[in-house]
Amino acid sequence: MTTDRRTFLGAGLGATATIASCTHGLMGAAQADPDHAQLAGDISWDPSVRAAAAGDFGGMIHKQPRAVFKPASAADIARLMQWARDRGLKVAARGQGHSIYGRALAEDGVVIDMGAIDKIHHVQPDRIVVDAGATWKTVFEATMAQGLTPPVLTNYLGLSVGGTLAVGGIGPMSSRHGMQTDHVSEFDVVTGDGRELTCSATSNADLFNAVRAGLGQCGVVTRATLDLVRAPERVRRYQLFYRDLASLTADQRRALNEARFDQVQGAILPGGSGGWQYQLEGAVFYGGEAPPDDRAVLSALSDDRKLAIITDVSYRDDALAFAKFEQLLRSKGQWTNPQPWLLTFLRGSNAEQIAGEVLDGMSAAHIGPFGRMTYYPLRTSAFRTPLVRLPDEEIVFPFNLIRIPASNDPLAAGLMVAQNRTLYDRIRKAGGVLYPVSAFSMSPADWQDHFGPRWPQLSEAKRCYDPANLLTPGYNLF
């Protein structure tokens, strides 16, 4: 097996980055507002600065802002919101720019560059206080220095804390611990009408529940208090390969029901005799005790055992493993290609059927040589964030098309976006639900359908905290 192939197979299977056939040309140099002197912080109308904030990781949507604002504090953002409201300007907070479909863009508005607000304030045995612009890698390194870790980490740690908490934040430990939003105890927020508020489950609870997975509609998170747990010392990782979707699904369910692994994930990859390769990836954490007994862990599973890959690494190295996949894609020139991803949850009762039907209509060309479909079971009892939407069943399956096209072809990417919409409508009709970072357009009616019984909660919070509808226009909710 080549080094590239091993890195590809070993990449985190639940990778979730926060990624229209329509694009907008860049505007000419905007005129500086003569009244901006009331703002603290660095505001720029420079064309090169604005151009850098006009796109995102998805590489398909471009919306030129009028200005880019770099705050030094929450108070700076509060003044900006008041200034923008007086001028009717839309505002979007931008962390690491890893959205995939223009969600953090603001055409002819103001983009807030959160990168300067990235301080780690302090680490305690059960919590860490961080600025929203900090990356999860920075958080992880700070906590690991004390033998601690957030309960849920995304596979890719280059995402900002504020960015993932705006959508939920799913990762390999989500089956046991839910979303990252389930492990936040407090936020500092600047609302759309310029108020600086602290919120939690017991103080300004309506704002707290509107900010968690609320798609940035009610406020800009400036600081978060995150839960911590003791970090494992080592990880025994098992990559198992299957002949078909049915045998993969059966073993995934068995592994989940019998709690064989601390992490259970899976993927459908280009390759194999039928054009696809089916992979289960499980991990067992351990510390000072002896490593897990491989025979016991894998007993009665139906994988092709001669293909199994078993590795043993430190918890830190395991958490940072996706960086190797990023390096591989960068070396192949594919990291900056369009990323027309589709991320959904299927009902556990029909997941194998729906995934199989989608798979029958796909080829490796629809995914790309380094792309994948992620597919594995989760227990919904672990999820407690009101605005995180899941099918109403005990077990659901994340089903994600992580498309990484082989070339920078806008036409091909546009066709994939159109296919995403068709697939989403099909999945929704079958009881599936969107994870809201996907590459296709959603109308306000689509979003109302998505949030279902939680729509009045979000709509009322929007009316209360962003009455001028300034924040995060890229989602097109209101």
C-alpha cells in the first residue's frame, strides 16, 4: 500500500468543515465611510483585503464585502454593529474561512475578521475559557498541556471555536458525547443590535439556545466557556474493510450496540473491485493498562481481516492525524479546488436503503480520487442542543458526500451542487435531515422546514436580538 493511499484511508472519516452555480465579480475599490472614526479596531476598504474575505474554503461563492473589520475586543464589535445598523449594512463574522458555500460572506457589507480575538484565557480541571477566534488546535494544545481535552473534537482542528459552535460541531466522539454545542456552559455575545451579553442555561437562556447551532443569526460569539474531561493516553485504531454496504452496516450496528469502541465511524471510498471500498474505523482508548485485546475487540465481525490495519498512537497524535491528509491534498494541488460537499443525517430505520440507492447513482468521479462518503451510526440520546436537528429516531447515520474534485472545474462543481440539491430533497423526503454546512442554496421556506418545531424559537430570538436582520446573510434564513 502506498504512503498516499495509507494517508487517505487513515484520514478522519467525519471531517466536517463549515462549505450556486452563481458567482459575483469583484467590485472596484469601495469608498471609505467618512464617519468610521467612531469605530475602534482596524477597518479596511483596501481592495486586496476585501478580496481575501470574498471567498471561502468551498471555492464556489464569491461576495465582495464593502469593508473588513478586525476588532480587538467585544466592545469594538458592539460599536461596529451599531454603526452597521445605522447604514443598513449586513455583517458576517469570519473565523478561519472554512465555510463551503458562502455562509460567512457579506456582499457589500462588513466581514468581521475574528482571527485577532483568539486568546486562551485560562484552563481549569473541568473547563476552558477561550475567545471565539481561537482554533480547536490551539484549544487542544492548551488543554493537553494539562492532560485534558474537550469531549468532542472535530476531525480537522483548523476550524475556529466560534465557527463550529454556530452549526453544532460534530466529531468522532459524537456518538457518546453529542455535538460540541452540548459542551458549552457560557457565551459572551454581541447581539445584532449591538448589546454585549453573557448567556448560559440559567442567564439569557433564550439567547444561549439561539446561539448554539443558530447559524450566527442572533449574535457574534466573542468568548466561550467549554467543558473539559481527562484526556486518554493512547488510542488503538482499527481500520476494517468490507465487501458491501450491508456487511459494513451490520458490523457498525453491532459495534455500537455492544460498545466495542470509544469511536465508531465508517466510509465508502473510491476503489475496490466494484468501484467502492467499504470501511469501518473504530478506536479504543486506554492508559496505563495493557493495550486492548485485538481478538476480543474484533470477535465475530465480518470484515476481510487480511486487509485490516491496526495502529497504536498517542491520543495527541491521533487527534492531529487529519493534518497529514491536509498536507497530502495540498501536495496534490487539491486543497484549494472547489469543495461541493453534502452533509446529512439519515434515519437509522432506512439508512442502508437510502445510502444504497444514492450509491447506485454515483461513481468515483462524483466524489474525486481523495473524496469519500462518510456513513456510520450515532445515538441521538447524546445530543441536547435544541437547534441541532436530527431524525426522530434512537439511531441515525451521518451520510456525507465529501467531494474533493480532481480539478478546479467550475462547471463540474456546479453540476455537483445541483446534484446536492436533488439528493437533499430525496433524503429529506425519506425523513433525513441536513447538517447545515452543505453546498447548495436554501430558501427561507427550506430553513423553516429544516428547523420544524424549533423555528418559532429561532425566529423569536432573531426578532429580539437582531431586529434589523443584519447578521450572517449567507444562510438566507430570514
